[in-house]
Amino acid sequence: SFSIPIDAAIDIYEQLKSNGEVARAYLGIYPQDIDRNLAEVYQLARPQGALLTRVSPDSPAQKAGLKTGDIILQYNDSKIMRASDLLNLINRARPNDAFRAQVQRNGKQLTLSGKLSQAPSDVQAQGRDQQNNEVRVGLRLRNLTPDEQAELATDDKTGVLVTAVDPTGLAARSGIMAGDIITNLNQKPIATASDFSDAISSLPTKGVVTIEVMRQGIPAIIGLRIE
């Protein structure tokens, strides 16, 4: 499951207190973990780093020279062991922050640098059940950028990006993670965050419904238990 470090939570609180909203940073990458087999393929001493399965066009990542297939081993002064390490660092950053990434590409290491931009606004995903009680799914979502949507459209799908997951919510218990792209909820296609909220509002008061996601470029179906 996905957790938010305490210093990131404090930063979010301070931004909400000062500005009434949170300005999130955007790099424009789709990272995945390195397992033992991939570590051997990429000639790594052990499973470590974040493998980039996609780099969004015209994103800060592309402008910095990052490419699909790159492995980020260090981001600024932090070593990257898993994709979640990298996502946590980006979530804690702010738009216009400079970044430096140590990357392995084709067996060679290089250092790339750039500047983060501002991510599209995300929203709290919630709705109301038939008894007018809030459905605490425990997600924050944002709509995909046009470039991200164009990449997803190659699979004839639309969707919304999960930017954060409350560890105590229903979504976390079902295994949904930050970075997932939700494409369908309870047999209803999802194209925007509003679509997701509408779908939540029509959920049953109890039972299990399906959520279809794209995770690291791979489709999956998850059962969400409503309690």
C-alpha cells in the first residue's frame, strides 16, 4: 500500500493553510520496480531502481533527456530502490524544483537534470451511498494530461490517475496504489475524475465491485469491497 511520509503531510498542510490548495509537481514518467530477472537483464548487481516504461512527450522528463527503458538509480541525493521511492520524492517536491537523476542506460550510467512543472489539479475521490453516508474510498485523483491520454488511447481506454492513497481507506485495502490509472469502476468507463465520483455515488451500500486499472502499462481487475 501507499503511505505519505510525515514531512510530506506537513508540507501539504502548510500549502492548504496558506493557499487553500496543493500545488503538485509533475515529471511525466511511468516507473516500475526492478525484479531479480530484470536486474540480470539490465546488468544490475541487485534489484534496485525505477525502470521507466513510458516518458510523456513534452514533459519535464523528456526535456531533461530521460527515455523509455532508462533506470533511475538516484534522484537528487536519494537512492532509488523501488518505483515508490521515486514517486514519494516527486510527490514531496514542488513545481519548478530542480532535479538531478542518476540513470543507467544501455549498461552505462549518466546524470541528467531538469526542472519539474506543475501537475494538473487532483481531487478527492468520494461519493455518497444510498443511505447518504460518505463512501470513504480513500483516493486522490487527477485527470490525465492530453499526452498521457493519447498514450492510453493506444489501448482504446480512457482513465484517471491515482495520485495518492489513504492507507486506511477501502482502496488501499483492495490493493490500489498511487500511479494506477483507473479505467473502469463497477462496469462504468472512467474518463474524468467527475466520472469516478458519479460512479461512486451509484455504488451499492455493501458488496464487492470491480475496478479496472492500468498498472505499469499492464491491465488488471481489482475487487473493491464496500463496507
